[in-house]
Amino acid sequence: MAIIVNLDVMLAKRKMSLSELSERVGLTLANLSVLKTGKAKAIRFSTLNTICAVLNCQPGDILEYQQEHKV
């Protein structure tokens, strides 16, 4: 997929664990783990908004687009 999720990078920058983010955002650890590993198919804007508020960052700090290389 061309969208890269950099949630682990932001968590490291903020010195926050995934479980702490889970508690503060109100999402299950399993759902955040799916997002963090890039296996999520979608994210709600309200969820992205809350994650950005908790991590004090911009959506672009978490999500990145990389063009796929065609073989």
C-alpha cells in the first residue's frame, strides 16, 4: 500500500507507549496495533483528530504517501 503509517515514530518522539495512547484516545490496544502496523484499511477522521490531539502532531506526521513502484 502506498500509505505509510508512522505512528510508532510519533510514539517514540513523545515517549509514549501504545497502551498509554490507547487509554488516552479511547481505542482498544488491538485496533491501535492494526493501525500502527499499517494493516488498517481505513481510519476515521475523528480517530485521527483525537490521536493528533493526544500526540500534539499533524496528520502528516502520522500518515505518509509513497508512490508504489510498478514492476
